[in-house]
Amino acid sequence: MLPDHLEAGHKELPLVFPILFYCGEKSPHPYSTDWLDCFSGRDIAEKIYTKPFKLVDVTTLDDGEIMQHKRMALLELIQKHIRRRDMIELLDSIVKLLSYNYYTDNQVITLFNYLIQEGNTKKPMEFINEIAKQSEKHEGAFMTIAQQIEEIGIKKGIQQGMQQGKIEGIQEGEKQASMKIARQMLESGMDRQSVMKFTGLTDAEMSNLFKD
């Protein structure tokens, strides 16, 4: 598998020799074995797929320029700063882009799943919650993440524990809130690894979420 090959430390791709085993109704195999023949414009396809690929280095683009790129702007902005800055610093720019009619709810959910998985955000829950408050056009997209945090958030669990005057009460209240959030995220289709990173739950705790 290619990921295993790269994770093993190899810097170059292995050569893969393609072989097609054919068992179709027509015999012998009646089609071209040159994949470029599959395109309606073979001459254009050949120019595209046999030359070095085009590069867009988002790390060198100015933020102001990125903000003008309409449908691509949010993806480019997140990609540029995903490992360089705390994403909370970009909150105003992200909210501004979300205020336009550029993105569907599914696209927003996908982008923020990526942000949660790879991003450098010290307080991801507060970050998502603040964006949800300011993004009226995508309220539904953030409901399973931000609204649930707001309604049953970890602060509520901590406050309950503090009122009881017990450290274990704080921990238990926080854990119960996190587990409830995690269940709602999983049910909404969010992937397991993102939920674990977002809530801080362990693999074992995730496995026990739906055991009653």
C-alpha cells in the first residue's frame, strides 16, 4: 500500500506495473490499452498528464489576495495557516468568508473536520463555538458541534463539580459532557479521529459511548 510505503520513510514512489485481467463478453479484448484514449480530447489529455503538474503554493499567497478567491478562499486560507498559526487569529476572516453564499453546509463541515484534525488551535471548542455564533448562513452545519457545546458544554460540567466541592465531580461532569458531545458528533457523521481530538476522549472511552 502506498501510505505504508511512504510511512516507512521512502521519499520516492515505487514503480507499479499495471496489468488488466479481462473477462468481458467480447473476445478478444476489443479496447485500447492506452488510458489516454479514454479522453474525448486525447491531445489535450496527453499535454496535461505527461507534463509536470501545475502548482499553487498557498504558503506564498498574501491573505488579502486569498480573500478575493471566492469559493477557493476558505480552503486556501485554512491550508496556508493550518500549522503556522492559532486559527483563532483568523476568526474574523473565516466568518467573513462564511457570510458569503460560496459554500454548502457539507463543504463547511468537511473543511472544519480538516481544521479540527490538523489545525493548530489551543481552544478548538471555543473557536468553533464563536464561529457558530457569528455564522448565521451555516447554523445547521455547526449545530452538532458548536450548539451542543454551548448547550451542554464542558463548563457546565466543571461548574457542577465545583458546586459539589469535589475534584472528582469536576472531572466526572466534564467527562459526561464530552461523551454526550461525542455521541452527537458521531451520529451526525463526523469521523471518529476528529471526535477524539475535539473532545479529548480516549479510544476506550469512545468504544463505550453507546453501551448502556
